[in-house]
Amino acid sequence: MIIFEHVSKTYNNGVRALNDVSLKINQGEFVAIIGLSGAGKSTLIKLVNKMIELTEGTLIVNDKKVKDLKGKTLRNFRREIGMVFQSFNLINRTSVINNVLSARAADMGFFRTLLGLYSKEDKLKALESLHKVGILEKAFIRADQLSGGQQQRVALARTLSQNPSIILADEPVASLDPITANQIMKDFQKINSDENITILVNMHHVDLALKYAHRVIGINNGVIIYDGPSNKISEDLLKKIYGRELTDEDIMFKDN
């Protein structure tokens, strides 16, 4: 469970990215965060695993007060939370399975990691994770030989191999074509349904958020404008979230 209680975030340059945010996300929810660039979407996600520090309020994740976490306790906490980025963050010149296995490095000693001495259980988990995202046959191919969509699936498999209770995804399909973007969102949807993993995804394109997420949080200038079922959002609410009429860029993937 993720609980924000009157959370605000002000950066060192004086920008107030989140303003008095209160919300609760239960285990197993699939939540999309929408809004303009700079609205506070990425800030909200990055607070969850303490990539950045909150300024005011209380944030509780899996019964832990995030602000108090540090050192080994923080590292252990982060292992429960997977991250998927727009840029994939793969090691291009090594194999797909080695990229997935890299998620286990934090639990291994330096020399075991350096020599690639992963356990049989780790290897089986990596292969299972690749199977879940439909690219098991790519396990021993170099990552830089894959398409963008396949690379994002490797990143998702790497996250799954951590056994996370929560996956945070920051614009995971922004660099993909419409067909591939829909495929990746279907992967998130299946993982959410099959594994009961909480999915919190920051998205620019409204139609994908409404199509795949059960719940949508709309942010404008650091303030939550809407928090509720994706099928209850009206055009008037979208105008309030975006502060204007939506453009073709906002709904680039419509009809795909």
C-alpha cells in the first residue's frame, strides 16, 4: 500500500512540484498519472522509492515511513520496488539474460557479480521473467540487437526478477511507435492482473492511460485535479487537468 498524507515537494530552485497531495493506492491497483510536462507526474513517482526527498508531509509505502529510511534499510526497501524508464537502461553489449540477471547484483558480493556467478535459482527466475513478457527466445541475444519494444520488455523482465510488490514506470512507452506502445501496456496489464503487483505509471498520452489503467490520477501544477476510475473521466475534467483543449500530440496513439 502507498499512502501520501499532505505531501509537498519543493526543489532547490524554488519550484513547488507537488502541493499538499493526499492519496492511497492499494496493493494490486493499476494507476496511471496524467498531466502536462512539469505538472508533477515524475516527482510523485520518484518520491515513492525515495529517488528524491519529500519536503512536507508523510509518505508510507508497504508500512514503512519513507522519509526515515536510509542506508541498508533503504536499499532493502528499494528491492521491493521495480523501476522501468523510458530509456530502458540496458547494458547493450551483453546478452538479454545477463541484463535481467543484473537485478540480482545487489544481493551478491562484488566478485560473484563481476564473474557472473549467479545461482541456478536466479537464472531460472530470469528465464521465467522473460517468458512472462514474451521474449524468452531472445535470452541469449545481445540487447543492442533488439527493437525498442523488445528492449523495454527486457527492462520489464529485469524488474520482475526482483519479485517486486510495486512497479514504478516513468513514461515507459514515450519513445515507442503506437503498435509497440500498446503491446507494452498490455504487458503491464497482464503483470498487474496475474501477479497482483501494484503498477504506478506516469504517462503523457491520455488514450493509453484511459485504455489500460483502472484508476487515473490527473495532476495540474502539482495539485491533484482528478483521482478515480479511468472510465469516469469527462472532456471537462481533462481540460481541467491539462488547462486547455487536448492536442493531437496528447492523444497520439488514438485509434491504435
